[in-house]
Amino acid sequence: MSRKNIVLIGFMGSGKSMVAKRLAEILERDAVSLDDLIEAKEGRPIKQIFAESGEAYFRGREKEAVKEVAGKESLVIDCGGGVVLNPQSMAKLKANGILIFLSATAETIYARVKDTKKRPLLNIKNSKARINELLKERQPLYAQADHTVITDNKTVDEACREIIAHLGHD
Ligand code: S3P
């Protein structure tokens, strides 16, 4: 298998974090979460970064985190759902990685995220409408991926198997 990074992109709640961890285990690679990296550097959770410093500040930290990891090799990179908003970050991730889009319907996403409070963009009253809106906006950006894996009704292991099958054909 190539030493290119495996880069997981997709909406919040599409399963990136769990799939990244399991995929790294199966392939004996290191998994890196951009969100975890940002939180460690900032010494505060994403939710607090948004509340205290705003989304634009967070996007700046996200761009720096991409810069730090995209040039490395053989990683499984778990990206925050909004990484696709920055074309420079996407170019960096693509240059040295295979991009896998984990896709899920708005219904699945809502069911997966509704009881968690850690996602500031969805921690609002009408989160269902917001999910639909953001999904529509970002769909063309996620479509830049090399491969798409639908995660609705799939276990983490099933999603991993599908990703590995795609990688085998690259
Ligand atoms: C965001 C997704 C989150 C996190 C932040 C913003 C987004 O990551 O980076 O709350 O803009 O979609 P997950 O996709 O891992 O939830």
C-alpha cells in the first residue's frame, strides 16, 4: 500500500473519528485527529474555542493543523467537517493523501449528533435545518474526494473494509 496519507473528510457525525481509529489499527498506521491536535495546542475544547474566539479563529488554527500534518507520510488523518472550506488546506491534503469522503444522510447525521453538545455549529435550536443547509453547501466540496463511502447503516468495520477495497485499486 502506498505511503500516502489516508484523509477522511465528511460532515460532522459521518463517522470519521471512529473509522479513522479503527482503520489505523487495521493498517498499523498512526491516526491523527485535526480537532484533537487543535484542542491540545489551544488547551481548550473546540466548543470553548468557538465560544471565546469565534469560528474564524478556529479556522485559522485548523489551517495550521493541516499544514503541520499534511506533509507527513502513512497517516490516517481525521479532519473536522469544515476542513473542505479552505482550498489551500484541501490542496495540501490532496498533494500527499488519498481523500475518502464518508457520506451520510441528514437524517443519519441528526440521529448521531442530536444528543452531543460538543459541536458548536449544531448546538442550536433548529439543528435539523442547519444540517440540511450546511450539507447542501458543502456537498460539492466533499465531492472532491477520490472515493466516497456511504456510512448510513454500516458498522465501523464495514466502512473500513470498503475503504481498504478502494485503496487496493489505487
Ligand atoms: C466542524 C466540525 C467539527 C469541528 C468543528 C467544526 C464543521 O469536527 O471541527 O466543530 O465545521 O463541520 P467533526 O466533523 O469531527 O465533528
